[in-house]
Amino acid sequence: MLLHGIEDDGGLCCQEVVPHLTERFTCHLLDNRGRDLSGDHPDLSIPRMVQDVVEYVASLGEPVGLVGASLGGNLALLAAAQCDGMEAIVPFEPAIISLVREQEGAVMGEAIAGMAELAEEGDLVAAARAFAGWFANDDEIVAADRAGRFEAAGRYVPNLLDLLHQAMKDDGRKVDDAAMLGTVSVPVLAVKGSDTRPFFADSARFVVDHAPKANLQEIPGAGHAAALTHPEALAEAITEFFLTAQLSGEEKREGMWN
């Protein structure tokens, strides 16, 4: 089950990665509320989206390997602390906002302000591109432009601004809660790109430091948009980890009956 990032929907975020996974796995692409097939909704709070993930996992009725990119990584970790239906999770560069360094925070603030201004002017494509400037490097911006990502994501800019506004008011459990991460009992593979921003590298390491069964893997040459620029390498990391987790789970279940 794949959870998308803050600008995307399931199809946009995962379309390059999924073809490398479907030979071995059944893939479910969950659109967060307010995105594509899930339709619009006034409640875009993180706790509500986490509950959506928990309910979807429960509806599948079988163990699930959960992959989450950026915001999706946050949702995956928070959901894993609330339900038992997951076999393993792969958060790719989750976004733990409390770890933002001062300079990165300034860049993020400028990107959000630029997005809001361009959205007010009615240029949603430019607004989506402006927001991407705080998490993507120049090469990733070019790749996203060539792939038509900003044209596709522009329609979600009003939703994104509303999501950010609601997140600022959220006083619920967050991914920077070390005690919460300590309750994630399933194997975790935190993945980051070698060329990502320090904030995302710090976030991945924080997960590894506090989730009891977590390990870190780096995708050489990748930044925050690895699902677009390095899909095969990301899929290989996911596949190897989930296959190992499945074998471990089968051995554990067999041991219970022997």
C-alpha cells in the first residue's frame, strides 16, 4: 500500500515506482481525502488522514506492507502505532517539521508564501512549482516539469493550502514523538536520498533512532523526488525489505504453531 506526498495523489506520486513492484506485490494506491478518487472533504487534518489509512488497512483483511513518501511517511508511522494490520513499513524521507533548521525553515516559509501568492493570482501551476522549491533540488524541478507534474498537481494547491493551515492548528500526536515511535513494533526501513536536504536526512535518522526495529537505507544520487528520478532503485529497496519481512513473518507464525 503506497501513500503519496503532500503535493500529489497516489497515481502522480507512485506512477514510476509501481511498474517495478507489481510483479511481486499487489499495489494499493490510496488517495488522501481531497485528492483524485477520494474526493474533496473539509477535514484535512493529519489525525483524520491517519484514521483513513488505519481503516483502509483493516479493510484489506491481510498483512500489509506500507510505503509512504514524505507526508505519506508520517501517516505510515502514525498509523503503524495505532493498528496491527501492518507487516512492515517503508517511510521515504518523512517530514518531521520540528527538525527543520533555521535556514531551511526560511526557505520553506518563502515557498509557502510564494505558493499562496501565485494561487491568489490564479496561477496554480506556478504555485505548485513554487512550493516544490523548498523540498526539491534544481534537477528534480526540471524532471518534474518535463513529466508534467506541476500541471497535474496544480489543481491540488487550494487543498494543500488548507491542509497546511489545518496542520498548524493540530495539537495531536506527531511523528517527532519519540515515545510514539517506540510503539511501532513492526520492521521499519527509513529510506533517504544521498543528495536530499538536511531536514529530510535528519527526519529519517530520527525514525531510526527511536523506532525499535528500524534501519536506514540511502539511495545514491537521489533527492526528495526519488520516486520520480530513481524509481527502480527505490523499488529495489522496497522489494528486498518487504520480501525479507515476509520471510521473517512466516517463520514467526510457523514458530507459534510448532
